Amino acid sequence: MTFRLRGAEAEILGMDNLEQKTKGTGTTLLAVLLAEHPEIDRIRSFLHEDNSEAYCKARKDGKSHLDALEATPAMSIRHKFGFDTIIEFNEPSDPENADLVPLLVERGQA
């Protein structure tokens, strides 16, 4: 996982150094990142690959932009770590093509 830290915000830039991405890879990598940087309370990323596909499918099924974001594997993983609040999202001009849709989530406050 390639990422950049800006204070308490981690920007996930990609998962391009993986030989083979399997189910659970994203969860494992995020767990390691958060263990090494417990101060992180926001995660910024962009929809790619399986996330883009899940988003587009949800939109085709009639879901709103926000509900489609919630339907992505990225949000499923973030929920596991308490990142439940989407605080920034821009709807793509073409809902059929969700590559590079930004997503910023914040850890819920207890």
C-alpha cells in the first residue's frame, strides 16, 4: 500500500506493489497502517477497480451517490476500523465511470 500522511489524515495512493491482491488484503494492510499510526482519524482515497465496479453497480441498481459509496469494499473495510462518517465526496459526472471518485472518511467519535 502506498500512502501519504498529513497530520492525522492518511491518503491511500494505491495498492500497486502487490503481486496478487486477494480477499482480505486491504483489511490487513489498513490494520498494519493504523497500528503503526494510531493517530490517523481520517482516510482519503479514490475509487478504483473493485470499488469503482461496486459503486457503478449500486448506481445502476438505483442507489443514491452516498448509498453507492457505502456499497463499496473500501467503505466495508473502513467500517471495520470505525471510520463510519463520509465527510467529503464528489459525485462523478458520469455514474457509469467511477474511477477516481474521491472519498474522505472520518473515524467516529466515541
